[in-house]
Amino acid sequence: MKGKFVKCSALITAAAVGSALCASLPMNSLAADANVLLASECEDLTLADGASVATDVYGTEYPGYTGDGFVWVPNSGTMSFTVDAPETGMYRLVSKCIMYLGEEGDIREGMVSVVRSDESTWSKTVKITHTDDWNDFSFGDIKLTEGENTITFGGGWGFCIYDSMTLTQTPPPDYSKATDTLIDPEATPEAQSLMKYLKSVYGSHIISGQQEIYGGGNDGNMELEFEWILEKTGKQPAIRGFDFMNYNPLYGWEDGTTERVIEWTNTRNGIATASWHINVPIDFENYTLGDAVDWKECTYKNYQSSNSTFNTANAIVEGTKEYEYFMAAIDDLAEQLLILQENNVPLLFRPLHEAQGNEGNYGDGTAWFWWGDRGPEVYKELWKLLYTTLTEKYGLHNLIWEFNSYNYANSPSWYPGDEYVDIVAYDKYNVENNRDDGLTSGPNVSAISAIYNYLVELTDGKKMVAMSENDTIPTIENLTVENAGWLYFCPWYGDHLMSERYQDPATLNDIYNSEYCITLDELPEDWKTGFLGSSTDTTTTGTTTTTTTGTDDTTGTDDTTDTTTATETETTSVTTTATTEGTDKTASETSETIETTVTTTVTTTSETTGSGETPKDVVYGDVNQDGDISLLDVVYMNKYIAKVLDLNDQQKANVDCYNDGIVNSSDVLALLKSIVRMIDTLPVTPEEA
């Protein structure tokens, strides 16, 4: 879909959810919370395929359940229910349950599936870990379409007992919680400015990216993918992906990567990101440090699939040959990164990526690469060793450290820690599986918001979350409807970008030319230096007071209107970034930017018209009364709904875009539809909606 979209964190009212209750379930199953669609004892759901109500399992009791008992699912049994979703969006299914077999760390599989109101279907397998007591297990975030949806869960290779279930609307992420402060206290000014720029657009836009081929592929044409994007969209990506694989102690050769990074950043004003497919000799046991090895006798795969004798567990132990080899590899890498630092080039650095692979907890070949093939504890120490060596030994401070995570039940065990990670990333390859886009064939344009939300929660929202690799780029519609605020996307090279199996050129053109997506020509010219004086961190200490007076766009501009001043003081962590039409999509680039607050005491002062005055001619959607209807009005509307901004009588009249006398998410949706030209006029009446 063409046009301009904006993300909206609208509040859901009790009235909107009240119509979504399932008539087939007893009223005492329903929760009073306005954000809850359904809360039920599992024994009150529809049971099938061997699921049964019980109070013990083979004589073993599990006290602490509520209601008449729990549902025992020995294997394939299922529970299902139907709800009427008030709007298309994401909903979270959580069950109080116990996976009672085995010991700590043991895992069984469950299933969740949905038949939506638009007749599309979706399902996924979830991993349920062993617990001794009742716990709230999340089946994740599920996309439902407006109207009746039937959800089924349980089953799989289960052997679980389920006590109760809740289905709630997934809360929009609080993007303000993400830090813009780098973990390296000696970070270069360029790295600091880049990090702050990224935070300034996080959650309100997505930055376009593209991975280049490495090692002289495409017959040496490193621009092939970028020329293809230009041909299809008239644009270029703002971020370019590189790889330092060919700088290594074995077959290492100069492939021009470092020079291309410098040219991309300093000449073309683009942002650079890089991975590091570092190789080891397959026959490491008989390898002599310093020897050259043909690339065909090297690998970056795990030892199980490559038959490598390189023991990753030794790479973190001083005095071992593996440790010495890893240090030599770091030395080759550092030589190139120092050249970047000398040229004032900051880098989104994503080393040791995809370590967990397909769960990869057990040293059984499920990790993709050698750096993950000995499990999470070794991997985390390897990451920390790389960080301390590059920053302390080589004095490299131009790096923004990006950690590649997954969304398995055991993924948190791989996280190196907040003090070693700047950005959390995910590599999306799902064109043929986990479809959640309502389509049955073609590229999978899902925004995978369930995974995005998982990764946000991994760090309690403290780290920005990026789509560091991907096949299909999600559509604008899915990104916005699902509240999936990925920092950037970056398709892999070759067919992952240029084959119609992965990308529809028309959809690619839509996102590249949308207001939501930032392209190379829309990056601020001073992104390497211009953001040092600003911060949107919510983790600052001390007390900061920010005052917005009644002379700016938060009030009417009619000088003849009697005004009174209302002052409200509250503690808030709301962060809002917005720009007006015709400007770059950057908070610092526009005078229309709404102030960003930190988690401190904030005093907001605004002028309002005298109570009871009749508004002038209503201009629906022009909330800030600047004579234009734009994304900025959406920001004002959301802040008013969230009670962090007051409006005058004229503005309150302009807000009622749904024309029902109530200001809520329906007004936000109507305004968004007007901005993206889905509707021609405002207001939208309830009869027309």
C-alpha cells in the first residue's frame, strides 16, 4: 500500500473491548481489565483430542490451581475458544501451567493456532520448559483480525497441565525506555552521535538497509543489489551491510571492505554495519599457528557439521592454541577497524552473530557457527573477551555493539549482559514458514511482531531492536498495525533481495517511498556530529524540569481569546518524536519537534481557552492548529489521550475525528487513515466506519 503511515500507540478503551467478549463462555470467566479480551479457567474452554479435567496426574497432586481443577494434556490434547477482536492487531495468550516431566532445563513442545475472521490461518510450535510450580507461560503474540477468531492451544509433544488462560491486547512497546548511551564510556563522538540519531527515530520510523555481497562475488560488482534497489524504487538504502570475513590469519586477502566502508560513510553519508564470519582451520589439531590455509580447508560452521577439530571452549582459555588463534584473528580485524576509527567512521558492529542457531543450547550441532557450538556460557565469555580486547588492548571506541538474539525459551541464557550490548538484533528468514501476514503464497511480509516484542522484553526495553538480516521486507501496513518498531531492516544479498520469491518490487517501492522508511537521501547530513547535544535516555539521574509554555503549537493562536493557564506536574517517561511534512524524518531537523522527556519530574504548562466557549469552525485532525494535518497531529492526539498534554476547546473539537463525542483510539485510527489517503474526508461517523 502506498502512502504515508505512522505508528500509533493508541489507548484501548473499556467500551471497545467490551464488545469483544465471547458469548459462549460464562460471564465469570471474563476479566474486568479493559485490555483483557478473555480470562478463563481452562476447564471452561472447549477440550478435544484427549485433554481432560483433573486434580492429579497419576496420583501426584499439584496444589495451587484455581477453579475445579486443571486440564491435563498428556500429548495431543487441545483447548480452544472464540473471541470477537475489536480491531486487527496483536494479542497475547498466556496460560498458568506446569510442564511436569523431567528436570530443570528439559523442554516439551506445545502448539498454538488461530483461524481468523478473514479466514486466514496461522500456527506455531512453542517450547515449554520444565517448572516445579505453576508459572505464567506466554504462547506469544498472535495477530487477530477484527471480528471472530478461534484460538486453539496445547497439543504438540506436550505433557503439560494448564490451570487458566488469559488473552489480552499486546501493549505497544515503550520506545522511550531504550537507551541512547553507549556501553563504551570512551566511545568516539561519531559513535555517540550515531547512537543518539538512531534513538531519535526509533519507534517512529524504520531505517532502510542492504547487505552487500562479500569476497568478490557478483563478478566483483559490489553495487549490484544497490543498483537494483535504485532501479526499482529510485532510492538507496541508508544502511549498508559489510563483512570482514576475508581479513583473517589463514587465507586472508584484501577485498576492499575497509575502503568501501569509509567511502559509504564519509563520501555518501551512509551508515555502515558489519558482521564477521571469521574462519578457523578444519584440521585445527594439525594446524601450526601462522600458517596459510586454503579457504576450502577452513570453516565458520559448527564442529559437528564441518568436522572441525577447533574446540571453542578453549578459545577463552589463555595458553591454548585456540586462544592464540582467536587473538591472531582479532588482531587482523582490529587493524581494519582502527583504519575506520582514524577516518572518524562509526560502525554498527555485529560480531559472533546467530550464535544460538536452532536453539543451540546443547553442543549437539544446533548452533550455526563454531562460536556457538559449545553452548551459551562459552559464547558469552567469547563475546566479552572480544569486547575487552578490542576496546582495551586496541583502543577501539568507534563501535556500536550489536548482539544477535533468537526468541526461543532459552534465548536469555545467551545474552552477554546489558553492559556488553548496545543494540539487540534478529535475523529474519521466514519466507516459507511462520507466515503471519494473512497471505497463502508469495513473499512472507509479516512484521513478526511477536518476535520483536520478545526481544524488547529480553532487556525490558532498554535496548533498541533491529532486523539485522532478513529475506522479505515486511509491508508498511504490517509494521504499523502490529506495532513492530524495528530500528532497521537489511536484506541479505542476491536472491534474498532480487528474487520475486522473496521481494515483490511493488511492495519494495512502497516501503522505500513511504514517510515511515528512512532512505539514504533522508539521513541528516550531520548525523555523525549533530546529535551529541541531545539525549532521550530515560535512565538519567538527578532531576530535570522541562517546561512547555502556552505560546507554542500546543495552544490556539487566536490572540483575542481569553486564556487561563493550567499547570500540571507529574512523573512521566513518555518520549515522542515527530516531524512535519516537507522535513527530513529526524527529530533534530525540525522546529515542530515535540519535546522529549526523561524519567524525571516534568512540568508541563499550556494555555487553554476559557471554559465553555464555543469553538470556531472545526478543522478535524488539525490538533495542534498549525493549519496542516500531519503526523505531528497524531502525536498531539496520543499525548492528549495519555493525559500528558492538555488541549484548548478548539483543539478538543478538532480531535473528534470519529465524530462520536469521545476521544479514543477510534479518533487516532480515523486520523491515520486520512493521512495515508485511505479516506477522503474527516470526520468519519460511526455509521461510515
